[in-house]
Amino acid sequence: MTSESADRYFSMKFGLEVYRELNLALKGFILIRRISGKSPRTCKRECNLLKAIILKTQNFTDLNELEKFLHSTSKPNAWYMACTLQNFINFHPIKDAEKIIEICNLITRAHHDNRDLPDFEEVLQFDDIINDFFEQAWNQEHFPFLPILLWWRITNVIPMRPNEFFQIKFGCLQEAEHSLWLTVPRIKNKSTDINEVIEWESIQIDHNIFESIRSYKQVLLNLLGYEPVYLFPLEYYQKYRKRQVNMDAKRFNDVRFSYLLKEFYRDVVESKFEYRPAREIKPGDTKHFAIINMVLQGFNMLSVARMAHHEQIESQENYFYHAAHFADSFVYHLARKRMENKIAEKMPEGFLGKRRTAVDKGKIYTLEELGGKKKIPYGFCGDESNDFPIHCVPDCRDCEHYIFKPAVNEINTAISWLESQSSILDAEIKTTLRCMKEINHSLIQIQEEVHRIKYEESYQSFSKNLLDLMDRKAMVDSRIMELDWNDEEDTTDK
């Protein structure tokens, strides 16, 4: 079977000649599933599952083996197997069908609370590596991996399935008078047509994404010498392959892109940047990152569902679980970067090593440098303007101008003072996320437009406050990190 969206051929071997009648029934069942609109990938998965069940149970004669088999796998997989088996029995009645259905009914539906995503600190580290690797003018080293850059920049903003991303056309960019647009394909979730239905949608994008795509298109034209149909044509992929792939294919697909992503991890992330993540990011993960980012930026779940083409709005609430973890990781990552950058300003050597780890932090400020600055609790104000304290924030601890420099006899009290503010801000972040989740739940229920607008405004207000709280906590935590490092250095020196 050929899948147009996956740009792949899915071969199926039935191989049940020993059970000739079942073999014929299985072929008919898979054919009906395909005609009803199931994708070739789904048809192949169901075929393989049913073959495994038939062989394990010896033509459904050993029902104890069926129970063992269903309980030997994960809950989501067992549920899927049980449903597939019941569908097959409804299509082709067999002996002991009622007993088999009873066994299947004992398999409880798997509750998909949260998708398994990589650790967000590793996601942010990967983002740093992408930006660092591509920050200079592109050259031959970058060319093989440009699809990785575009995948990361586009699908972290626009929630897209990988197979939608691979089908973007070469002429995807449009410029209006004051806006920039990207036209992307959308594969309909449910279709009763054997042919997959694609709708095209134009989405407004920012200047950075627009210029990245435009620059890549120029590279593509220079390499190929002609204008391809797709933004990621097979010819571009084959330029950097020792072995040629099937020429009947037209473009990148999930298999080819996954292979390229593994090369990027091997040659760039691990070899060049010397970083080994616990779990590599998968092509489909970025759709969920994009949704999490939309949640944190104040898009309500109705907007997110429309953008992500999700049919069940209620399921969007699960993203608040990931949003809370992402917020924690983002705060930590931002705090660490601020701490490292601040120290780098005082280091003539700059950052050493490809991962920009600060390795020799030293003293941040001398007493001579602080001589002319305003004294405030446990430190000094670094604001050089004449407006002090007119534009001051409510708490010095999370102000960008605050210089933490307690006296030696005040150090323990001062650290506790900083840590208490970090804890307060952490509690406020969690409370704000809970409020956003509750407002989102209410938005799903509300029908009246007037009330909906009111709730949306409240939701956006909480989102703005959330981003502010994350920024302030990162500021406080970066100062705590500086102290932790200085303590380690003092111990090492002794």
C-alpha cells in the first residue's frame, strides 16, 4: 500500500497459509479497513497485530495464551490490540467469539494523561545548539542539516505533524503589505475517503522564520539548478547520501528525516558540541512543544485546537501538565544563562568550550567597582539613571539592576532572603498556571460571546503575568547560582 502523505510504500505479508480461511479473512478485513479510510500505516499495524495473535493462540484455540499476550504489553498497546481483535471478530465470526470478546473487555482503556516528552532542560539545550551551530553564515558544513533548522524553527511555532511539514511546497512564502505568510498543508484527521484529504492553510509568521525559509530556498536552487515542487525534495536529501534511495519517492518522509536527525545528533550535538542527551527529540515532539508554547503565551485552548487541528478540545488541558514542567525548566535554563553571561562580562577569556560553560568565574564585583552605587538591602543598585527610585520594581531581589553583595556576617541571612523570594515566585507561577487551567476549562463550556471575550481577556492577563513571574524567578535564581558556584570555588581553592 502506498501512503501519499508519508511518501512511503507499506508492504504487508499475511503469511498465514497454515490457517487458510483466516488468512483470506485477514486480507478482506485489511482491505475493508483501507477502503474505509484507514491509513496504510494503520492497516499494516493492525495486520501485524492480528497475525501475532492468531499465531500465539494457534488459531484462537488457546485462550489462556491470548490473555497472557494481552497482558504482556503496555496498557495502551493492549487496549489497541483488544479493539482491533474485536473489530476483526465482528467482520469474521469465529469459534468462541463470545469468550474472546469477554477477554478483550477485561482490558481497560488506557488513560493518556500526558505524552512522553523529553526533559525540557534537554530541549532548551538542543535549542541552544541549533542556534549556535547555524548562527554564522551558512556553509558546506551546514547544508546537509538545513532541513533540521527549518523543522525546528517552523514546527516549534506552528503545531504540525511531521508528514504535514514534509509536504510544504517550494512556493510556500507570501508577502503582503505589512505581513509575512507561510502556506502549509493540513491532513484531515478523519476521512472516509481512501485518498487522504489535504487542505492548505496560510499562517502569519515572523521575519526570522520567513528569512530562514527564503535563504534555504536560495541554497536549494543553487544546489539543484531548478525549482522543485516540494520545499524538501528527495534530490536534496540524496545530495548528502552515500547510498541512493528509491527514485519513485518525491521528498523527505518520516524515515528519511529521522535518519537525518540521528546524523545531526551524532555529528553536531555529540561530536561538535560534546553533549549527550538522555533522550533524543523525535520529529513529532515539536508539535507538542508548539502547543505548550502557545499555552504559556496566552492562547486559549479553542485557538490551540484550531491551530493544531485537534477535534477533542478537552484533551488540550493535558498540556498544562507539560506547561508547568516547561516553565520550571525554562526558568532554570534562563537563570543559568544569565549567570554565565554576567560572569562572562568580567572574564577576559570569554566562554571556554563549545557548550559555553563558564569555567572560571572569579569575583563578580570588587568593592572599588561598587563605590559609587546606591546601598540597598544586602547589596547595591546598579541603575545608572537619575530616576531612582521612581521606576523601581516592588522587590529588589528580582530586579535586573540589583547587585547582591552582602557583608560576610550577613551571608547566611541574605541567602535565605533570596531563597524565600524564589519560593514565593515559584508558588505564584504554579498558582497562575492553575488559574489558567481553570479559565480554559470554563472557556470550553461557555457559549455566550460576551462572556467568552471576558474570560479570554482574563486568560491573556494571567499569561502575561506568568511570563513576568518566570523572568523574575530566573533573575533571583541566577543570583543563587552565582553564590553556589563561588562557594564551590572557595572550597576548591582551600
